[in-house]
Amino acid sequence: MSKQIMVWHHLAAAPHRSLFLVGALQGVVTMLWWVFDLAGRYGMLGAPSVWQLAPMWAHGFLMIYGFFPFFIFGFLFTTYPNWMNGAKIKPRYFLATCLLLTVGVALFYFGLVTDKAILATGVAVMLMGWSVAFYALLQVLIGASGQEKRHAIVTSIAMLFGWLGVAAYLLWLLTESWAMLNFSRVAGVWFFLLPIVVTVSHRMIPFFSSRVLENYVINRPYWMLWLMLACSVGHGILQLSEALPYLWVVDLPLALCALYLSFAWGLLRSFRVSLLAVLHISFAWLGVSMLLYGLQSLILMQSEGAVMLFGLAPLHALAIGFFASMVLGMASRVTIGHSGRPLVLDNFTWLLFIGFQAAALLRVIADIVPAVIQYAPQLYLMAGMVWLACFIIWAARYVPIYWRQRIDGKSG
């Protein structure tokens, strides 16, 4: 069998392989583009670049819908059958999803520098990839009878809103309707990403903790999950309604729930096992980010002017600290476990993860510490460069695993 056929055989052996591979590369490419744009915009690399879209709207779309979904679909394609003892996802579905998402993202980048029509075509192709993924996962959900489905139902509904968010972005490109763009960016965070990552955390963190920590009692209150999901949706609705001074009504309860679960799930105990600690550290960022959101909303309600005291710090605490760190932690765990390796995080990856936390801290500090606000552009660029460096190193370490056989000789 030729080397090329062997590589293709290994990529098709398990759902996460192809999707994680492209997701890792996309994590590098999207931040490389963003760092290049920031450097030009702030006069550190010649003149500002000219794109077919405002950079912030392209950056938001690429992160929410063009980076995280590779890892989310790769993870859910693997876990849905395990969660519900359902049928395995067929290769034609996960490979088609990966191919369509990859082509769509590539067209998006090409359209950014050439023509808006090409850019819209890329989004349309990505929407096709989302459709294939949603159909495949829905088949597993519907086909599994008599199984625990609560987590899968929530993530499926969240994926539907993610699909609607991509569709709304496409409509914005075609019609220039601000309402469509606004829905896309709000839905992507509060109706798609946060519900999925919170639900997966609720399912997996206590389970993983119980496997490695002695005398660990699983604490997985569903009422608290429903409350957090309701608060997330409430935040999105309030933001769409431009009722920013009242966000604290839902943000502070969500922060309290997240902080309590960090304590109840054993954040401090998790440091005994680095592969577990990365998940607990990532989840702790949820409580921090929602606390920042809540405090900012309270200050906004008390002030006479529309003063967003913390700027985009709460959003980046959520997006980098919680979402991206959880992706790095979960992807590392899945890659290690499904390659036949012992479930141990090596010191190099542990230090890389800790270094990645610096990207979140730099981006948050840039907007909330008065003494350094004058250096905010430099800190924005530095945060992007730290992200880029971490993902390049992580990709170099883990990507080759995806096209190689498991070291234990098993399939998958």
C-alpha cells in the first residue's frame, strides 16, 4: 500500500483525525492573518491592509464558525455514539464535513483579498458542511433509544443555532443587513459556543475527574446546567435587544454557578493530574469572564453615559480563556487517548497550555488595567503572537499523529 493511501486510510479511521488536523492548521492560519492585520493597522508593519470586509467582522466569523467547529464536530462525532450507545458516524459524513468546511474557509480567505462574491461562496460551502454534520449527529440522536440524551439534545439544539448563525452571516454578505450580522455574532457566542462547551464540560469534567482522583464523588446538578443555559440564552436575547445595562441579571447567576462548579468539581485537586487540570483551568475562565460581564453591566447601569469600562476583556476571557483553552485541553486528551498512548500529558504540552493562558491574560489586561491601556495595541498584538506561537508548537507536536497508525496497533 502506498504512503499516500496509508495516510488517507489513517485519516479516515476515526472522525477526530481529519477535523482536528485541519482545525489545528486553521488555528495557526486564522491567527496569522489576524496578527498580520493588527500589525498593519497599528503601524507596526507598513500600511493597513485592505480587505473585502471590515477585519473585526471577518475575525469574529473565522473564530466562531471557522475554527472552533472543526474541533467541536470532531469531538461530537466521536462522543455521540459513546454517550448514547448509538451507531458510529460513517466516514463519508465526517470526511465530507471536513472537506466542505476546509474548502469553505479557503474560499473565505481568498475572497477577503479578491472579491466579496467568492467570500460569500465560501460561507455557503461551509454551511453545506454544517448541514452534513448536523444531519449525521441528528441520525445518531434519533436512532439511539432508551439512552441518556439530555446532553446530546442540548448540543444538537446549539448546533442548529450555529447553523442559523452561519446562514445569517451569509445573508448579511448578500444583503448588507445589519440585523443579520448582529444575530450571527451574538448567536455564535451565546446560542452556539457557550451552550455546547458548558454542556460538554458538565458531562465530561466530573467523569474524567472521577477516573483519576481518589474518593471523587461526581457532582453533576442538572438544574444548574439548565440555569446556566438559560442565562446564556438570556444574555444573547438582551444583547440583541440592546439592553446591555441589564445583562448582570443573567451574567452574575451564570458566574456564580460556574465558580461553584469549579470548586465542587475539584479545581485545586485537579492539579495532581495535568491532563485533568487543563480542563479545570479552562472551565474556571467561565466564572471569571461572566463576573467581568456582570460587573461591567452593573457599572453601565449606574453610569449616565454608555461606558463599557472593561471593553472587550469579558469577551476575550470567555473566547480565549474558556473556549480556546478547553479546545486545546480536550483535543490534547482525545488525541492522546485515541492514538493508543497512555493518558498522560507530557510536561512540554502542560507548559504550552500554561503559556497559552498568557494570551488570555494579555488580552484581558489590555482592556481593564488603567496603567497599561495606553499600550493596548501592543498588548493586542502580543496576545495574538502568543496564541500563534502556542498553536504552531501544539500543531507541530500533535498533527502528525492524525495521519499515523495508533501506536498500540488497534483501529481508530
